[in-house]
Amino acid sequence: MSTAVSGSRRARVGDWVESRGVQNVIVALIVFNAALLGLETSAAAMERAGGLIVLGERIVLAIFVLELGLKLYAWDVRFFRSGWNVFDFAIVAIALIPASGPFAILRALRILRLLRLLTRIQRLRHIVESLLKAIPSIGWVGVLLLMVFYIFGVMGTQLFGEAFPQYFGTLGRTMYTLFQIMTLESWSESVARPTLETFPYAWIYFVVFILVTAFTVLNLFIGIIVNSMQEGYHESEEKSRQEIEARARSERQEMLQLIRSMHDRLERIESDDPRR
């Protein structure tokens, strides 16, 4: 009996913590906490209201700890079966480590609490999950991009290394220059035009590299991510549809059982009627 009561209490606590109202409050506190951490970077703000800012941050952290404590009470070890819960727990745990001595760097990591929004806002979770699903494909595109960089790196070092050692003197410098060219950041004036003055046909090298990387390979990254997000959205919609259909089937079964029960009851009443 006590076990059943305890299980019921845990379920009620879990439902309350996960309720929309409580989660909206937590989202507001996450944003408020991020604002407080931003104010801590202002010397003027800390001089005027430093005590209130620190106090507010500690209160918010205490509420976060209480929330996680209630979740652990409600779900026990099942809490850690969700990767998002583990992520949430790690972020709050980092904030509890004293940020002094060798752990002073952890003060800068407190802003990671803003990432708790990922666990609260479903749309953000879908985006992150889609990115994680796209990592294998992105990895292979990265391998392809590395091959292109290596090929053009060797070519550039051999073609332009002697004349422009500052840009193409070694394979490492060449690949760094190619990265600058791929990002289209000051590549024409600082790299391409000086090179063209010595090697008039070098434009072929630069144009082909930009077409292959900036306009082709990088678009593959975008295409993979967009496709993964669409697949994640469709999977979420399909899951929601299946849940709705399952609830509808359950309700239909309950209605059929109720109708059968009422029918059987009417038959018994009719059979017991003395006027028959």
C-alpha cells in the first residue's frame, strides 16, 4: 500500500514539474539568469547593484537545483535515460562547483545555463537533434572538403610557393590561404590580384577552387542539414499522429466495451422482467 502511495506521489510530482506552467517559469528564469550573468560583465552594474545581481543568480541556481531534485525524486534512475536530462544535470552541476583556484575558469562556463533552453523549447530540441543526426553525413562531406583542400594546397605550393612564400610557401600556409579564399574574406585584393600580376593564368586556380568549395561543397552541408531537419520534422509529425491514433483506438475500445456492457445489462434486465 505504501509503495503504491509513494509511486502515486512521485507521479504527481513528475507531472507537476513537467507541467506547462512550471516549465514556462523555468524558461523565464533561464533567460533572467542569462541577463544577470551579462550584467556581471559590466563594472558599472556591479558597482551599483552587485550584491543584488549575485543574490538573484544564487536564487535562480537554487530553483534549478530544486527542479532537478524533484525530477530525480519523481523518476529515480530513469531520469538519466534521457540524454537531455543528463545534459541539464551536467550544466547545473558545473554551476555548483566552487569557481575559485584551479576551477576559476568555471565562472565563465556559467553562461552555459542558457543552453538549458534547448531542453525546454521543443523547436530548439528538434534543430539540435537534426544536427546530431546529420553529423555522419557532414563528416563525409568534411572528408571531401579536406581532399579538395589538400589537392589545391599541393598545387598552390608548387605553383606559387617561390614567388609568394608568405601565402604559398608551405603546405600549411597554402591551406590557410585557401581557407581565407573559401570564406571570400579579402581574398581578391590581398591574395589573388598580387598573384595574377606574376601568374596571369592563376585566375583559373582561384575560380575553380571557389566554385568547388564555396559554391558546391559548402552547399552540400546546408542541403544535408536542411534534409535532416525535414526528416526530423516528419518523424515528429508521424510520432504525434501515431500517438493520436493510439489514443483514438483506446477511446473507441473503451466506448465499445461500455456499449457491450450496457447491452448486456439491458438484456439481463429484460430477461428478469416478470411481464415477459
